[in-house]
Amino acid sequence: MNEQSFTFPLLHNAIGIMTPFLLAATGGLFTELAGMLNIALEGLMLIGAFFSVVFAGLTGSLAIGVLLGITSAVLAAALFAAISLNLKANVFISGLATNLLASGLTVVLAFQLFGNKGVVRFQIAKLPSLNFPALARIPVLGDLLIGHNVLVYFSWLIVVLAALLIYRTPFGLRIRGTGLGAATITSLGLKPRHYQMAGILISGFTCGLAGAMLTLKLSAFVPNITSGRGWIALVAIYLGNRTPWGIVIASFIFGFAESLSNYAQGAINIPADFILAFPYLITVLAMIGYSIWRHYRARA
């Protein structure tokens, strides 16, 4: 099925575009619930994006590329966690350092390995798209939910698993308790640092997968391909009221904004710079709206 056969191509594309936001925000939710501001999402995504396409290109296997891309992001998350939790570094500074390291490291490695500081292309297969007859029979929604690549559907599974883990397991209760009051967790004989570490590692896993989707669907690595998506994912956590289902809605809003921006580039005669900035404008407006809502909710 090609893209032109979809009844609502703008919305259909938005569902695919929202996936990196959704994955990164879902992982970031665990660190947020554990009481840590994880601004390293951008860097973790970038590391996953680079190594997934490099290993896929070297091995000729998408599965190995995704697996090693995730592994590289988890290792970077472990380094970030060790510096923040074990060495007691300021989490904001160490997170920013992770982003800067990822931005510089991927460009340097691309030049050293492939002699190119620009776009590096690889001869690899495209991510397979899936069509589910059961979904296709759903009125309106079926047209929006079919024909996406396998990582899109996997992201939906991750959201469901995250919701179950957070709200239906002792681990989820403890990680939420760590964010609400670490002293309470300590009084139970548990170590809050362990749950914060787990949250960061989970964010490394989801960010690695998010980065893999960005590069594997292009079969190429573009310097700073994440383009602020990690920061937008951080916004989605708060806009989604720090819940998995709220993050789904927030991610769709940002995915739709980017999809609309892509469509407008060829359909509306306005400066290209403004069109490209549109998703980030939506991010700012969303945060303003969220702040106003929180203000009035607190007064109610």
C-alpha cells in the first residue's frame, strides 16, 4: 500500500512522525517519576541513531543494527547515570554534557570511519511496513493505523508495557515513591538511587530505539538528525501530565505539527524558515498553555 492510497495522509504521517517523540518521552517518564530531570534524551537518541545505522550497514542486518544501537544508548545512559548519581554531579550539567558529547562524537566518528562530515548513506534494507487486516476494518481509524513500519507498532507495545510497569507492579510503585519522597523509600530499606538508575537505563533503551527509527527509515545518518526531538520529548512528558496515555496525546500533537510543516513546504507560499520552525513554535505554545492550565488548576 503506498502513501497516496491513504484517505488522511496528513494524519497517517503524523502517527509515524510521532514515534521518536513517544519513545523518548516514555523512557524519560521513568526518570521524571523517579525525581530526576533527564535532559539527556536528545543525546541518547543521537547516539542510538548513529550506531544503529552504522552497525546495520556493517552487518547488513536491521535487527543487529537496532540491537546494537539500543545497546550504545543504554551504555551512554549508564555513563550519564554514574556521573549524576555516583559522582554526585549536577544532573542538569551532566545531561547537557551528554548532549554535547553525542553531537560532537557522532560527527567525529562519521568523519574518521567514512571520511564524511555530512550525510553518510548505507546500503541497507528499509524498515518493513506492516498491514493488519483487523485494523484495516476499523472505520476511519483503520486507515490511520495500518501501513506503518514495525518500530511504530513496537512503540505502542512499549507504551502499554510502561503503563503496566508503572501502575501495576511493585517496581512502578517504588519508582513513583522515589520521586514523591525518597526518604520514604529509604525507610523501607530500599535505595532510591537504584530506582533512579533504572529509570535512566530505561530511557536509554527507548531513546536508542527512537534514534534507530530516525536513521534506519532513511538508510543514512545526518549530523544532529534528532534536531531537538529529545527536547520536545521532554516537553511531551509535562504536557502529557506525566502519564503514558497523556504522552501519547502530546506526542501526536507534535507529530501532527511536524507532518503539517512537511506538507506546508510544498503547498503554502510562506518563508521556509518559518515552516521548519513550526513544530518548535507549537512546542512553545503547548508549554505556555500547560503552564496556564497548571496555574488555574492550582488556584481552583
